[in-house]
Amino acid sequence: MMLLGQSAAIWLAWLLGLAFFGAGVVNAMGTPAVKAGFVRWGYPRWWNVLTGGLEMLAAGLIALPTARIAGVGLGASICVAAVATVVWHKDWRHLPPAATLTALSALDLMMLAN
């Protein structure tokens, strides 16, 4: 499917890139609530900065056509880790966004690979 000359896979990749960038900024800024969440899950206090940096890196890679698949793959990996973390800790309120981004990333990877 094409929209304004771009495939649905490209549009979805750009939307994922925006989502990863936004999540990255929020995580990297590390409000007290964000930092407390990471610590509650057993991660070091600085883990939010690493996670945010990786999310912003994923967004940057998605913006580059030659690195788009790698960026979506990195973002999907981060999302899988997030889903595993919230399921392990039974923190169900964080599951819907993480699971949604994981599913959309997997869908986009399949579309980009074809």
C-alpha cells in the first residue's frame, strides 16, 4: 500500500521512530518517577539514561534509509526487554504500551524485509 509515494512500512517506521525518540527523551531525562521505576525493577539508577540513549539511537537509525531495519530491530529488542521486565515484575500497567510497540515493530520488520 502506498500513501504519498511511500509504503506503509516506511510510514510505520517513521511513527515508530517518533515513538522511540519520545520514549528516549522521557527516559533519558529521568524524572523521579522514571528513575524510581527502573530501580523498582532492579536496574541501576543510571539505567534510564542508557535505555533512553538506545531508544534515541533506534530513532536515529530509523531515519536513515540504509539503517532503517537495524533501527527497527534495535527498537524491537528494547521493547522485548521492556515486556519481559514488566511481566517478570507483574507491573501490568506498563504492559500495554510496551506490547503494542513490540507488535508494531515486529510487523514493520516483516514488511521492511519484503
